[in-house]
Amino acid sequence: MGRDDFSRALREALSELPPMFHDALANVAVVVEEWPPKGLLDETRRAVDVLSEGRARRIEEIRSALLDGTYRVNGRQVAGKMVSDAVRELRERPR
């Protein structure tokens, strides 16, 4: 992807952020380098690998619990998430 295409994609992605983030990002500079500094790419790959391994492990735990009938839903946690999501959506609506 060329620099112009990347700049256009970045502007588009930033414009699609919820309004509450626009003010917070008003003074944030996005710096793009041709290639990451030495070591950063390896560090990022290691972080992604750790996250991927953890996610795969959690998926297997849930799959196993579903199969043996021991999986339980935390109703309080689910309800809290639903309320938080609804409040966030209401706050993001244009007034």
C-alpha cells in the first residue's frame, strides 16, 4: 500500500471512530515510518503469539466445558455488559 492510500485509509478509519474519541485525538499525532525500528517487529510478533496462545487455550476450555455440561454463564456479568453497551451507544448518538 502506498503512502497516499495509507493516509486515505487512516483518515477514513479515524473518521469512523465514535464522536467521544474525536476530541481526545485532536492533539494526537500519527507517525508512520517506512519500517519499524529494529526489535519492535519481533516484540510485536511475540505479543501477538502470546495473545493467540491464550485465546486458543480459553476457547478450548470453553469448548470442553460445553461438551461436558459444566459451562456456566455469569448472568450478572452478562447483564452488566449489556447495560454498559447500551449506555455507550446512547452516549455516542448525535444529539
